[in-house]
Amino acid sequence: MKEKKIVILGGGFGGIYTCKYLLKKLKNTKVKVVLINKSNYFVFTPMLHEVATGGLNAYSSIEPIREVLNAQNFRFIRCGVNKIDFNEKKIYTEEFSVTYDYLVISIGARTNYFNISGAEENTIPLKTIEDASRIRKRIVTSLENSLIVSDQDKLKQLLTFVIIGAGPTGVELAAEIEEFISQNLKYNFKINKDLIKIIMIQSGSKIMSHLSDEKIILLTKNKLESKGIKIIYNSKVTKVADNYLIINNKEKIYSNNIIWTAGVTPNIINTVPKISDEKNYFHVNKFLEVKNLKNVFALGDCALFYDEVKQQNAPALAQVASEQAKIASDNIVSLIDKNGHAI
């Protein structure tokens, strides 16, 4: 009987944890588990805000995939994926093709700039280790340059830090920036703290809108404001330039430090036939199977899963992807059991 092969696309939380659960459940079997990812390391993204502010060394938030996942029936392939052919049950990579019996798509997401003029060119996102390093460098450089400028307008721009988006990433980053700057002012820079402005811009009426617990939201809001962080609500960024942004097409805020944490959109992958919607989401059922496909699962930021209990789509969070990985791995194993293959 032919050995079964499970292929997982993506080395983020969804992909890594699905692989981890499968290797545990399929230990001592002949089922092969293959993970394909562009990089050979796993990034613990919930800690990137600490890397961005020096709380953690960059290497503390990454782990080599081959060390995280190690089993006789496991293979890691480092490369990009060009196309999935669901009819052929084949994945075309940059180098070669790989067939599958069961497929897990967990390709993650990229920063969503919502087609706002200048946003991509003039802001720093927080999705990668490189982004975190850029943010830290920008903060330190701004503090250093503020000591030598004489123009008061330029001084204000250097000491104003703007975070666009007040979801979990934006909130955590704002708090970390405030602490990082406070520590630097205490030990390294003789700058009047009153000159420091940290501003969060939120398009909606509350921060962390994915939460239903209003008490937690209020406590977080009060904590941020007690640190001197200003939150601007119901305001949409309509333009970003190299030293300012415009909200609601009228109000201009000057800053040399504009950080974008306002949302993500799924990474794009070519498929035959095209299954994802116009926003590149893979729609999945309650088993996390891609609708209208057999033995193909999707999870994490690239999957659109409607939570019937909470009456909303599952948020793009690492915790959600980790939980979905457990469900997807259980369902794949049950399918293999049902077909009597390899176990």
C-alpha cells in the first residue's frame, strides 16, 4: 500500500503547530509529514514588539525549524511555492513539484495598507524580525537626533511616535515604546519627557475590537492613558508622507516615526482551480476543510472561519492559529484512520 503524505505550507504558528501535533499523533507510522516554508526558522511573532524595543534579543524570538520539528517521518523543504494544482494534488515550488494526499494551507498574511496613499512607503510594519529591528533603530535614532536639532518643528517630529492601529499588536507596541523611551530618558538621553508624544490612531470606537470583554478593554485603555499614550478614535488615516500623516482627510499629524499595525491580508498563492475569494481568503467549514475540496485544510490568517458561537470571523491571532492546528491535525488523523491507511 502506498505511503500517505501530508504536506503543510507555511512555517508560522498554524503550520508549525499542525506539523508538531501530526508528528506526535503519527509517531511510529509510515505516514510522511512534509513542511514547506521560505525560511528555515520559526518566528514567535507575539514577542516582536519586545524585539522592537530591545526587551528581547532578536535571536530569542526565532527557532530553527529543523530543531523544533524532528522525526524520522518528517521532511522540511526550504523554498517558496508558486502554485497548487488541486486536480493533480500537486504543489509546484520554485525548484520542483511535490504531490500530496492531505494538504494544509497555512501561508499566513502580509500587512494590509488598504490602498492608502503613501502608507506602504512611509510607515514601518511589524511582521518580521527585520521590521522589529527597523523600529528599534528608528526610535533610538530619533532620540539621538533630537539632541542636536535646533528647529522646534523638527524636534516635535522626532519626538512624536505614531502607531496606526489599536489591535493587540498596536496596543502592546505602544506600551513597550513608552517603557523603552522612559528607560532611555532615565539612563541615556537628557530629554524632557513632556516633549515625548506617543499617539495611537484607531479607525473604530474602541481599542482591541476583537475582544468582547468591555472590562478588559477599559482597563487596557486606562493603563495606556496613564502612561501618557494618546488614543485617537474613529479616525481613518487617509494619507501618509515621510514626516506626517492625515486623518479623516483633514487633520495632519507630524512625525518621523510612523508605525503601521492596522491589519493584515492573506498572502497570495496561485491555485488551480482558484478557490480563494476576492480578498484571497480560503473559506473553511467547521472541520477547517477548504470548502468544495477534499482532504485540503486551511487555517490561520489565510483562512476565513466563521465562529458560530461568537457570531464573528476568527481573528488573525497566533493563539487562534495554534488552536486551529490542533483541530486540523485531529481531523486529518481521523481521515487516515477512516481510510485504513498506515495506522
